[in-house]
Amino acid sequence: MRLIQLTGPEGRRAGLVEGEQIRLLGAHRSVFALAMTALRDGGSLLRTVEHDLTRELLDYPAIYSDNSDWHILPAVDHEDEPARCLVSGTGLSHMRSAANRQAMHTAGEQVTDSMRMYQSGLEGGRPAPGVAGVAPEWFYKGTGSILRAHNEPLDVPPYANDGGEEPEIAGVYIVDSDGAPRRIGMVAGNEFSDHVLEKKNYLYLAASKLRTCAIGPELVLDPDFHHTTGEVAILRDETTLWSKAIQTGESVMCHSLANIEHHHFKFEGHRRPGDIHIHFFGADAFSFGEGVQLADGDVMQVQFTGFGKPLRNPVRIVAAADPFVTVRAV
């Protein structure tokens, strides 16, 4: 089951993807509202969706290609309180991502800290059920205000050195009234970060992640995350500049999903009732690792089998001046 969030003539709506059509929901205008109802009623999210389906159908291809009065929103958000949505991720979870990071950070070292982190995941990232394994890398991207939808640009701000795609799947969670994290589903995403800044020094990794990112267009409520294949592509002037097959899922990662989730939600601050969490699970390949430099207007396309239509976002290089930010006393 795949859900989508829209905005249009009737304001905000949520819908169920049925092939080339979108069946609108009635009472619930967002995934957040659906999840809150399911938690309150003690039922499943799938059943909550089924009980709220209407007969209203929309033409999905027209909306997807931006030829409609309806427009796609990020596949999940916190509606009116974006600050209560935490966007974060786990890196060095795939072998090829570790190899790319090793190449970026090598400066006379045979093995970098990045490769050591990956190797520790190989050794202890898949513990027995109910047991905590070694902690994976964790990074913060921002609040829900950084989320962008299908067809919306991802920005390279004036202070950035670069902007590059990172094709990933992200887990989507809500924290229930008892402070327990509950998984809503998973979504395809473009984590997007500044690889040039990170390459200067791995201690800049945290700053390189503070960028816009995209998820969607569809949220999968019952995903198969064992092994998922897909493709990432860069299009320039509607021609494919670069593309590569990608794969993700527990079978090709050094950390189990349960271990990643435990180490994210073990922190008390990540278990505040009513909060939404979007957590990226790492990338298998990205164009920067093969020497591709994205230009203004390039379109990044991410698609995973079973996760709906491709996520497409243009690169927008913000050409404004980078003003000095002055802080004054109150």
C-alpha cells in the first residue's frame, strides 16, 4: 500500500495510489493524521486507510508531471509543526558508500576512520534479535522545514561548495503517547549533501549534511526491506548525463534495521510523543564518487523497485551573495 500527499483546489489531501490513479481519503488530510488516528484507536494504519477511502479519483500521471492543479507534497511531514519532524540518517551502511568515503578522506592513511567505522559495522552491526550491536554513524540533517517534494528544487546555498544526490530509502516513524517509536513505513529519498565540503575534512561531515533533501513521491506502508534494487540518474537538458544501478536493504547493509532503529531511538530526546522522524538508511552509489559535478538545472532521479514512481528534483544553485551574519545582544 502506497500513500501520497497533495495540495490543490481543495487544499491539502492524502490519497492511496492505485496504478495510474490516486484515490483520495476523506476525513484524514495527511499521513500524520492517519497515524495519530491509528494510535488513538489501537488499530492498524492499513485498516485506518481502508476505512477512509472515498470514490474521488485523480489522474496520477498529470499530477506527477506537474500538468495539474494538484501538486505533490513530501510523502510525510508534521503538517503545521515542521519543527517536530526530525530528519537524520545513518551513513557507511553500504560497502560502496564506505569505499567512496575512504577515497574522499584518504590522505596518506591506509585505512581511514570511515573505513574503520564500516568495518566495525561488519563485525558487530547485525546482533541477535533484542540485542544492541555496535552503533552506526549518525548524522542530523534538520527539521521538517528542509523537506522537499517530487519536482521541487534542492538548493546549493551561497555558502556551500557543492551539492550532490544521495539515493536512499528512509524510515518514517511516529512516537506514540507512551514514548515508544512506531514505524509508519518507508520512502524513497534523495538525502543531498555537500561532498566537496566533506572531502576537505571529515570533521565537516556534520555541516555538509545541513541541506535540503527530498522524499517521495510515495510512502510505502508495508515495504520489503530485505533487498531492493533501483537506479539513480543525472539528467542534463533532458539527456542522461550519468546513471548507475543501486541496491539497498538489510541483505546488502552491514547494520540490521533493528540495530539502526535502536541506536537512533535509544536517546530520550528522540522519543517525545507526537514527533515524526525521517531517518535515511545510507546510499549505495552517488555521482560525486565518479567525478560528476552537478550544474544548475540538472535533474536528479531516484527510483527503487516497489517504491512507486521515480523521485525527480532539479538542482538549484543560489547565486545570491553570502552575507556575513551578525549577532547582536538583545
